Amino acid sequence: ARVVLEALRKSKLTEPERIHACDTEVMDIDLSNVGPVGNGYVTCLSVYSGPDFDYGLNDQGPGTMLWVDNLDDACGILDEFKEWLEDEMVMKVWHNYGFDRHVLRNEG
């Protein structure tokens, strides 16, 4: 997570116009009965930062998608990304921002 966050922080300084596409996947929520406020568990966060962006992962090159696993042993890793996710100076576009905002807030 630290390597990826360093790449994202560097991008904020050197490429403030870069837009990061973000999405979450969630489990333990029955949307036919409840909404996302206070319900569900974020299993992963995905981020795509463009075909030329390198997250700093040696086995992958530029243009890959970032998958942040939040299950099992990785539970709580989203905390590492909280500052970046909340940073209003980093441009992000969300697949379903209203839903994602609530389920991420559920995580803390």
C-alpha cells in the first residue's frame, strides 16, 4: 500500500490534472431491503488512473488497474487510503459516488 500511495501522492504534485476512476465492491447488503447507509462491507476498491500511470508495482507496468483487497488478512487496508480518498485536490470520478461514499464511510 505504501508504494502505491507514494505513486498517487507524487501524481498529485506532478500531474494535478490526472483523473482517477474509482469503484467499490460490497458484500453483506441486501439492497432490496436496506440502503448503503450503515450497511454492507467494502470487499475491495478499484482505481484506474490512465494508460500511462504506474502504481509502482514492479511486476506490472503502466496502464494497469489497482485492486485494493479489503478481505480476510487484508481487512482494514482501506484505512491506508483514507487520506488520499478524502483529498479534494485529487480528481476522482466514481462509478456510483452516492453508494460508494456511504459504504466507504461505513468503513470509517
